[in-house]
Amino acid sequence: MIEPTLTHQTSRRNWFKQLQSLGVLALGLWFSPLTAFAKKEDAAKAIQEITGGKLVQDGKVNLVIPPLVENGNLVVLKVSVDSPMTANDYVKAIHVIAEGNPLPNIFTAYLSPRSGSAKITTRVRLADSQTVWAIAQMNNGSFYRGSAETLVTLSACTELV
Amino acid sequence: MSKTSRTSITMPSSAKKGAIIEIRAIAQHDMESGFRYSEGGKLIPRDIIRVFTCTYNDVEVFKADFYPGIGANPLIIFTTIATETGTLEFKWSGDDGYEAINQAHIIVS
């Protein structure tokens, strides 16, 4: 007489366990990285906002980031634009956009002929393995872009404290 | 409520007229991205430096907008042409009234 009740209890326990795992699964889906990180469309939108829908040509921009990054919290990023930087032909601004970050914009640097050269180095955060874009805005209104791909093993931005 | 922090500038103290000089500017700042959660599950509010400007004898020669994608203790390396002897002023400003100012002198021959 004892045995049936035992099996009944274990089956109820199993049922609860299953329910619990389902709940965890649902939570996992809710907080999936897809909702937390910007998708490529967000990056495309950010680029669209910068250029105002103008054509972006490839070339002139050279973006350097390490191809393999251990810690996404501090990644050295170098961007340079091939330009004589004279009063008639210079780079007005450089925008850096990361496809896989929660906020695609990383920084915007405003230059002038007094900059002498269009070279910027800074340290950025990368949330994921991704392609990073640099958009250069020239004084004549044209846009050029360059990109670099990187593999990030430890993500930045969203980790717990 | 204004706050400030330590900053540092590295650049040559003298240069030939017309030479391109490299300036390294760093500020002590956590650059809290606003995407992180505390152990209690609460979202930590964003607290970053938003704008960095460099003026050369009161003429703006460089400006940068920062977003949460910039790492903690933001370092930025840029260039400018040494035009005349004078003072370069660097200014960082950000959330929660953050403001930091640093100066450096240059002798141009």
C-alpha cells in the first residue's frame, strides 16, 4: 500500500521539476541576447542617420582592431583616413559603429584642417564577435567607410557587477 | 552636483612651426554603460563622459562625442598642427554634472 503513494509523490516531484525547467527556458528566451544586443539593422539605422541616406563608398578608411580579443572591455581601436587634410580637402568627422553592441555608436570625432592628419586611437568596448565600421565624412559631403572583423571571447557591456 | 576627476595629457612641450603633434588625453572615469545589472537585478544608470573638446589658444581644434561603447578611463589619441606658442585646453564633460579641465603649454619655434 505504501508503494503507490511513493510513485505518486515522485511523479508529482518530476512534474514540478519539469515545470521549473520550462520556466527557466521561458525566462532564457525572454532575456535572449537577441533582445539585448543591437542587430545589424540598428547599425544600418545608425549609419543611415549619419549619412542621411547618401551613398557610402568603400575605401580610404583604415580601421585597425585586434582580430582576436580576449576581453571586450578594453580593445584598442585605431582609425585613420587617407586624406591630405588641407583647407579644400579634409575629413570633417569620423564615426565608429559596432554592429553587435547594445548601442551601435561608439564615438564620433570631429576634425578640421588644423588636425594635420586624420588619425584617432582610443579604447572601446565590444559586446560580441562582430564587424566594426568606421564612416568618414569628408568636407565635400561624401562618405567613405572601412571595417574590421573581430572575435571576442569575453563580452563587455552587459556583464553583472 | 558637479564632480570631477583626475586627467592627464601627454604631448610635446615644444615643436617646430607647422609640425604635426600627437596628443594623448586620458580621464579617470568608470564610463558606466547603463546596460549592466547589479547583483540585486537593478539596472545601473548610465554615467559617462559625453563630450571631449580641445581648444588651441581658444580655437577649437578637436572634438569628440563619446558613447557607452568607450572603455573605462577613456583615452583618446589625436593630432594637431603646432601653429603658435600658447596653451591647449582640454575639457571633458558628462553625466551628473561631470566636468574636468586640463591645460598644456607648447612653445613653437
